[in-house]
Amino acid sequence: MSEILALTGLRIIKGTGEAPIENGVIIIEGRQIRDVGTSGSVEIPENAKVVDLKGYTALPGLIDAHLHLFGVRSLDLIKEPLLIPYATRVARVLQDLRALISAGFTTVVDAGSDIGLGVKQALAEGTAVGPRVVSAGYILSQTFGHGDQHYLPPEYVDVRVSRLPSYSLICDGVEECRKAARYALRAGADFIKITTTGGVLSEKDRPEYTQFTIEEIKAIVEEAEHANRFVHAHAQGSRGIVNALKGGVKVIAHGIYIDDEGIELAKERNAVLVPTFAIVEHIVRYGEEIGTPKWGVEKAKAVYEDHLNNVKRAYKSGVKLATGTDFVGGVKALRHGDNAVELAIFVEKLGMSPLEAITCATRNAAEAAGLADSVGTIERGKLADIIIVKENPLTDINVLLDKNKIVVVMKEGKPLKDMIGLFSK
Ligand SMILES: [Zn+2]
């Protein structure tokens, strides 16, 4: 019989958007949450180990719905992939995973990298320790698309021809798109990542450029659905956002120029928008200092205000938002471990309550990860991905940015961080 743990006397933020439970009880049995509720309404099994956590707050493990496990330490897009040994970047990713755990993240969505899927296997076999990794592996892009890495020679880019580490699959036309989608699935992709517009960190295009046709997008979505998976699109320009949604894409990343049509479609199709403000804000603030190419800094500065305004309109209109940072590694300002900054930006710039921002980082982000049935809320039957924090993030969201206040991090009922001896009591 698996051990039963009863946490009592604590404030519980379930991640569902409901008001918190004060003086609550959580019963954890093995990997799962067996019960949750107010003290007195939940039966505590006789054989449970009971721990009183008065003064603490429990919430679902945080989820970053869009980041990259690249293991880079600067935004120098030439040096990092070409001159840093691959094994060095893998070691850095392992460090990044530890930082994410310490920061309370129990699931991360790797929106494309050359390391995520391999690390996922290492986590599964117990070689590595970290949050649950949901990874796209390769990124599908058209020729001259955001994922075509135009600052490199073409023969360096597509993983099927490049002799260098890369993460791109270049495909043009419906048949090539189907084949690239199948190639990504063959590698073990948990979902398929595509780019339907230009971007900030792609040299020769602009965020508003439209990439892939609707027919190409539909073909990729169909291939994903055949394998019971979904598509997550990098989409910044209005038309590329609309095309992605019409093509059946489930998760829209960035959404810089989302317009009324995009807002209506996103609501109608129950899509999730992951605006990733953190990376744009950090490039605007620290761009050149962290090695970002000049053209990238200029584009970030040009779009940030529109980005905030358009996403705010989408939020006010009822589009479902999730937190994701688009952070790439331990670069100052794009450091894994600082990912809760996106919640603070949602509160400060979108005018959300801390409770709403937490819902975006838990339930909604679980939906964007394709894991809504198993994680993201503290509810009966869900996996016990739970963090315990000192103080109350509902009165100050910045509590979640302080790793010293995140005292327990558990994934599937097992402690990955335990500063209060909860599991040794
Ligand atoms: Zn990204």
C-alpha cells in the first residue's frame, strides 16, 4: 500500500480560479491527490502521516507553457549553436532543470529544441531530475520562415541534411509539410510546433509576415490529430494568427498583432494564447548586454507596446491565456528559474488579479501542455504536483519569484525540493 500524506491547516489555491480554501486539507496517496477540501469536510485516513502546515499556502506546481531547452548562455545566435559543444549545452539544460524545480515549476513545455526530447528520456529513466518535460522536439518552418534561421547558411538548418546540431524541419507545400510532421512525430514529439509568421529573432522577416498557407497548416494539424496530438504555433502577425486558428491550431504563442477576427476565432475554438511577454520585455531591457543581434533588439522595441495592448484586448474579450516565458537558458534575464516573472507581468501589465495569473500558470498552462486531465489543479484524482509557499501569493504575486519562499516542490507526490523537512518528518 502506498503511503498517505495529509497536509492540514493550510491555504489552498486549487488552480481552478475558485477562491482559496482557508484552513484546508490535502490528502496525497502515492502519486495522486486523493482528496482536498476544508478542514472537517475531508476524511483523514487513520494510517495517514499528518503534517500541520498552518501559515503556508499550497498551489499546483507552476507550468511554463512555452520555453526552450537550448542550453544557451547568451542570445548570440551564431556562437551558441555552432561553437559551443553539444554536450556542454546538454549539461547546461540539466542545470536549468534544477533551477526550474527550485522555482516551483513541475511541468515545462519545450516549444522546440535539439535537447528537450533526449532530456525527457533521461528524466523517464531517472538519470536526470527536473520538471516534467513536454517537448515538440523539432520546429516546422517554411523556407524563409521564422524557424529557417536565416542568419545561417541553408545547409546548416534542416536537421535532415545538416551535420550540425539543429532543431528545424524546413517544409514547403502540403506533401512536404505532412512528411515533416511525421518526421517530428517519429522523433517522439509530444505536440507539433510550427511557425506561421515571421518573428523578432529571425533576421530577414518581420513579426507581421505570414508564413505557411492554410492548406499547409491544415495538413500538419491533421497529421498531429492522427497521432492524438495537437499543434502549437509561433504566430505574431494578424493574418498568420487567423490562419493558424482556422487551420486547427490549439495553442497560439506570442500573438503580438492578434486582431478582432483572431480574438473571436480563439474563443470559438477554445484555443490558448501564450503571449510570452517575458522574453520581449527582457530583450527590450537587456538586449545588447546579453548578446542579442541588433536587429532583434530593434524589432522587440518596436512591437512591445502593441503586443501588450493587443493581448490585453484579447484577455478582456475572454480569450484564455497561459503563462510562458520563451526563456532559452541561463542568460542573465532569460534565465530558467526566473520564469514566474511572467505571472508578475500578467498582474502588472494586463491588470489581472494574482489569482487569475495563477490560474494562467496552472490550469490554463496545463491545457496548453495537453495535460489538462492529469495536472494543473489540486483536485481529486490529479497527479500530486504541488508546491508549498511561505506567505500568500494572492496578496503579493512576487512571493512566487522568491525561491526561498517556495519551500516544497513535489512532482507526482515525490519531493524534488523540501526546505521544511516535510518528507522527513
Ligand atoms: Zn519560442
